[in-house]
Amino acid sequence: MDSFLWVVRIGAIVLLIWGVAGTVVQGLSGQGPTGEAWRDLVVAGIAQGAMYGLIALGYSMVYGVLGFINFAHGEVFMSGGMVGFFVANYLWEVGLWETNFVLAILLVLLSSILTSTLVAVIVERIAYRPLRASPRLIPLITSIGISFFLQYTFAGLFGVAVKNYPPPPESLRSRISLLGLEIEGSKLLVIVVAVATMVGLYLFVEKTRTGRSIRAVAEDKEIAALMGIDVNRTIVATFAVGGAMAGVAGTLWALLFRGVSFITGFLPGIKAFTAAVLGGIGNLPGAMAGGVLLGLFEGVGPQLVLAGFGIPGVSQLKDVVAFTALVLVLIFKPTGLFGERLSAEDRA
Amino acid sequence: MTGVDLRRTLRWGSIAGAVMVFTCAVGLFEAFEDRLLVYPFLSLGHVLLLWFLPLAGYQATNEPVLEGMEAPSKGLHNAMAGLGAGLAGGILIGAFTVIIDAVDVRDVFVRLSARLVDLLTHGWGVPGGLVLLVAVPALLGMAGGMLHLVSAPVRRRLILALEWALVVALLEQVFSQVLRQLRLGAVGNIIFTRRALEWWAALAVAVLVAVLAERARGGIGRIRGYLFAADAVRRTRNSIWSALAVLAFLIVLPQLLGSLLSELLANVGLFLLMGLGLNIVVGLAGMLDLGYVAFFAVGAYTVGVLTSPISPRFDVEWSWWAALPVAILMSVIAGVLVGTPVIRMRGDYLAIVTLGFGEIVRILFLSDWLAPTFGGAQGVRNVPGIPVGVAEIRGSQPVGVLYFAFGLVLVAAWVSWALQESRLGRAWTAIREDETVAAAMGINVVRAKLNAFIVGAILAGLGGALFAAKVGSIFPSSFELLVSIIVLVVVIVGGMGNIPGVAVGAVLLIGVLGGPTQPGLLAEFAEFKLLIYGALLVFMMLRKPEGLLPSVRRSRELRGDELSQDAWLDRPSGGAEVDARPAGG
């Protein structure tokens, strides 16, 4: 068994080096993407990764506090993006989107955050609270059910068509020069918003009273209750904060890709969970870093590694790269790159 | 009024109102409004809209009777609370109707149309129809509350009668088909009008069920006594007889059903096959495998590329029987490849990683990279059927597929049953309950878990092979994550770890609602199938995690009746509750 893992480990490293070497050879002989194309891949990867990081925070916080994977978190993210679309569309129709884009996007962001928070809190109340004392896999299976239920509820409520946000203003579509790098405006905005949100969350968890109770409940529910912390309220707060982060991510998704539909939440959800594990589950800065790393793997990996083998159509395989990253991380470093933060009972 | 808890009443009333608003907003009511169930007045849409009201009315005064305490008195207050709950619900749906009539929100909520208002108000428009819209829920709520006034056995019979009348109406297709095959089509034509049960026939069914209910209970008890006879020799003989009886039933059944229903039942067989495999992995060994579809895909693609005359790479055109061992071998290899890295992970990580493997397999089959072998998005087409003697079994003759699927299912059921009772099966149970203790007792945990993975993979691969021959063409889109989830729902709803339970789950879910791409008996539900699957999964987890036909041992574990220190079943806040139980459980 252990020898098998060593074979996998060595094999993975050999394949990685082989692929990269192949790509380098191709690059030296003048084939393959140009330097500019590489840079765009990196920037796109970081922007998308920042968004994954925001969703990953919700997985990480809930896992830290309740010890189960909230599979429906991807749908929480989708709900924000979906409702944000209707607000954006309305603002576009009344003209505010073009005349005052900053105000418009703030309103969209607000509606998206509110929706996601609300959905997360309702789901906790109806589905997860009665299962607090159940074996760990029961809430996981429940959350899979919730995930499908929410997807098809949104399909029923708003229709199955992909909803395209109105185009962002010219200034965001053009490239902005920053420290000698030319970056597409919307990607830069996504990165800035994600980092600002992350800093805000970090301050919230570290400095406020609610943040302290969240950390205390994650550490040990019973002792937290003995210290006078309202555990139920704290758990609701955890879901609300995680939902709000997913809501921000919903708007960022709209800035990056514009299209939202009822199945939008599935893949980013799984990938964000991957990011949370990559960074160490329960570890909030780790979740953000894990998100960015995963975005980079996914953005650059197919070109960097797979193209080296002469595989055609590598961009189709970017999800394979992300899932392979998940598998490899869980095989070799299940505690994540930056260390998991779980109470003793959740670590079992 | 004494005994009416206003808060409780209003709470249940508003839940009922929310259920009704939800039913309208996702389009369930409008979609089934014209599917009549009981001719001439009750449609499926009405049932979906109003089913929760009697329940809410009942719950409004449903107090648990504590041991040693006097049961709360029954009386007018039960009916009044039910009425109140129904009224609250009715007012909510009424207000909702007024709002969607006044404000046009169709651009956002696609289902809230003028037609919906029209249907809700029975075509009488907003002020007029509202009376009916509020009164019907109020009366239903009161009816629910009044259920408290009859004794428990009578209440059970009433509910059972109502349920059966609805089931017969809903499954009109099956009943009229069976009647036709029995040369009794005329009876079918009399009791069914426009696919709906005549009202007097519904009444007759209800009365019949109410009268026979108690007798059927006795009958079931006798069957139990017969099957589980204390004397071992008699028990063996009895179970052989009953197995023969089931076999005979299965042989006769397709003749009664005709080709359309046989097709549905063949799908049931396919999913039952996979369900039995997943049952070994999830139910017996306790590993939540969400990437089960990967093995199904491997089996289907192996058979596809080896047998199809237009297979992209291989030009061998083997027969199905020759390809089958290769397909099984491939599934075993896939099982080992997926299983080896994942079996040491903790349960929830295992679930997500297997899901990842499932998606990887699908994306690889879809990719341009492997398209020269597997055809990419075009898939593999012209897969021939299964040659049996002179005949060939393929999708166009569902009866043949059905017999073949039954055969495979019987083999799979026998294998799972034998494994369950074997040394390996007991090892799985031990691991599921406590991995550390199992290892300490000398069980090779890794090998036992890997064996479970392999057996599961073989059954899924077999399912894939059958699927390839049945549908004749395979596309990557047939192997979505959804397949894994639906097989999981089948196992969970039926009862994890229990073979008859899985069979019941497959018949109820795949047969009635349908599989991921296969229509079920209620084909009109297609659009809402996954909504219902999701809701069902949540409901089962909240109310009956052990399934409809539970395995005794498993349900004890899930209810936490035994000490669970095991990693798989680790209780997040376990310590205190476990300690509070008397030792020995």
C-alpha cells in the first residue's frame, strides 16, 4: 500500500517534469504560446482563483465549526449571482449601469450578498440544524440533496436559460498598465475586490466579538457554550458570513464570465472545496491562498504540463487538472499546504 | 378557545402557505393542473398544491404524549386549530395571488403568469375566486385537525385509503395496461376516464383498502413468520419456495406489462444492478462513493469500442459475450486505481475525491485527446445487441432486455447476499462500525475496503456493458455525476445495506420518477425529477436515514443506538451523548 503511494508520488513528479520540459522545448523551438499569452493565462488564473478563494472560505468556515462538507455552498454562490443578474439587468434598463457603473455594481454586489446570506442561513435552519448530532456523512448527503434541490428550484423560478449580465463599461474591458504589466481591467477589479473582502473577513474573525465566538465554537462547542457563547447564533453567523463571501464571489463571477445559469454553482463549488483543502481546511488565509493556487494550476497547468506531451485540445482538460490537484493533495497532504485548523473531534 | 396554541397554529399555517407559494413559483402547480387524477374534479396539480394542508392542520395540535402524563384531551379545539392553520395558509396563498395579479413579475419569475392567477382562482378572477382559494385550504386544514378525533387505527386506515386511491389514479398507465393484458380492457375503460380514475371508482378503491387494511397486516405477519421460521431446515425450505415464487412472478411479469412498461422496468433492472454494487460500497463497507458512474462508463465504453463496427480505433467487432470479460477486467482495474489512493482517507474526503475521479473519467472520454479511441463528443455508435442463441437482445425489444437485466440482477443479488454473509462481509460490517477495533482484531482493513470497491466496480461495469448493448450508442453525456447521485438516492431511499430495500428503492424511484436520462412512469415529471430527488434525499436524511426497508443493524448505527467511535461514523459532538447512554446500548 505504501509502496503504491510511492509509485504514484514518483510517477506524478516524473510526469510533471516531463511535461514541463516538453513545453519548454516547444517554447524554445518557437512553438507554443507567446510570452503575452502566458501572462494572460497567469492573470486569468489568479483572478479566477481569487474568486474560488472567496467561495472556499465558506466551506472552510463551516467545516471548521460543524465538521462537514457543505456541498450546497456552490448553490449559495450561484443564487447570489443569479439574483444579482436581475438587479443588474434592471439597472441597465434604467440607464444607471452606464452612467454610474460604480454605484450600479455596488447595488448588484449588495443584492448578491443579501441573497446568498439568506439562502445559506435558511438552509442551515431547515436542513442542517436538526442533524447536528448525526454521524458526519449524514449532513454531507443532506447537503448533496439540498444542492440539487436549490439548483432545480432556481431553474423552476427563473427558467433554465443562461442569463448574461450587461457588458461592463469600456474602461474595464481595456487593459490597464500596472507596474509594467498590462492587465485587463475587470480581472484587476476582481483581484482587488477579493483581496479587500478577504482582509475584511480576516479582521472580522480576528477582532470582533462574533469572530471570537466563531473561533471558540470551532475549537470546542461545549466549552464555548459553558463560556456563555450562544452556539446556535454563532453557527448561524458562520453560515451568514460564508454566504456573504459566496455572494461577493457571485458578483465577481459575473464580472469575469457574465453568464449565470442554475448549474453555474456546481464546478466552482467543487473547485472551491479543493481550494479549501489545498490551503488546509479551517484555515481562512489558507483557503484564499489555496484558491489562488488552484486558479493558477488550472489556468497555466494544461498549457504548461499537458501540452508538453503533445496532447491536443488541452484547454478542455482544465477541470481534469483541478480534480487531479484535489486527488493529489488529499493523497499526499490531506492537512493542506498551510495546515488545517480543526478541533480534535473533527480531525478524527 | 382552550387548547389552541396560536403560535403553533400560525407557524404550521405559514409553512403550509410557503409550500403552496413554492409549488406555484417553481411551476409544479401549473404544469400538472391539467393532469386529472380523479375524474372530474381533482388534478395532480391540485394534489401537489394542497397536500400539505391536512398535514399542517394535523400538526397544529399534535402534542407528543409523554410517558406517565395524561394524553391531551381531544375535542373541538383540534378542529379549530386545523382550521386556523388552513386559514393562515389560505390567506398567504390568497395574498400571493393578489400580488402576482397586480404586479407583473413575469420577466423575473417565469412561472408567475396571468394563467397561474386564472388557475388559482378557478377562472373567477381576483376578488371572486379568492373566497374559494382561502376556503379550500381552511377546510382541508380543519379536516387534518379533525383526524385527531378518530382513534389511531381508524386514522391509519383513512390515510391508507386516501393514499391508495391516489396511487391507483396516478399509476393509471400500469393498471389499465395490466387489465388490457388480462383481457379486461373493458374494466379499465369503465373506471378510467381521460387517464383519470372515475370518482366513484376512487371511492371504491378507498373503501376496499380501508376494509382490507387490517387483513393485509395479518397477511404480512404470516409471510414474515413463514420466511423467518425458527427451525433452520424449515426456514431454508421456505425461502427456496419463496425464491421460486418470486422467480415465477418475474417471468410472468413482462408478459403482463407490454413493451412500454417493460422498457421502464428494464431501466429499473439496470439501476438495481448498479444500486446493488453501490450498496456493497456504501451500505456494507461504509464508504460514500460519489464517483460510481466512472465504473459504469468504463464498462459501457469498453463494450462499445470492442463491439461496434464503426468503433473509432478498434476494428475487432467482437460479440458482447467476448467483450464482457474485458469490460469487467477494465472495471476491476479502474476500481483498483480509484480505490487504492482513496480508501485511507476520512469518509467525507473520500466522497469528494471519488466525485473528482468520476468527473475526470467523463471529461477524458469527452476530450479531443482520447477522441481517436472513444469518439469524443460523438461517442461510440452502432453498438450491437447481445446475441443469445439465435435471437439478439437489444433496446428495440425491451422484453428481452428486461429478462436479461432480471437475470443479471438475480446474479448480483445472490453475489451480494453471499458476500454479506461471508467472512469478507462481516469484515466490512466490523470496519464500518469501528475501523480501529476491526484492525486490532486482525482484519486487513485496506484489503477489505479495496475488495468492496472492486466488487462495486464490477457490478457497475456489468451495468455499463448492459447499458451499451441496450441503448446502442454511448455518449459522454450519459455519464454525468447525476448517475452516481441517483444510484445513491436509490440505495438510501430503499435502505442502505439491505438488498430488498435497494430493490424497492429502484422500483419506486427509477420506475416511477425515472433515471437521469430515462423517463419513468410519470414521464410528465421529467422537468421536476431532480427537484424531487433532491427534496427526497433531504427528507430521508432528516426523517428516515435508514431508508424505507432498513437493515436492522444499519438503522441502529444511524440512530446512534450503538457506541460509535468509528472514524466513518464519528459524531461531531459525540462525547456527551454517547456517555449518557447505558453501557451496552
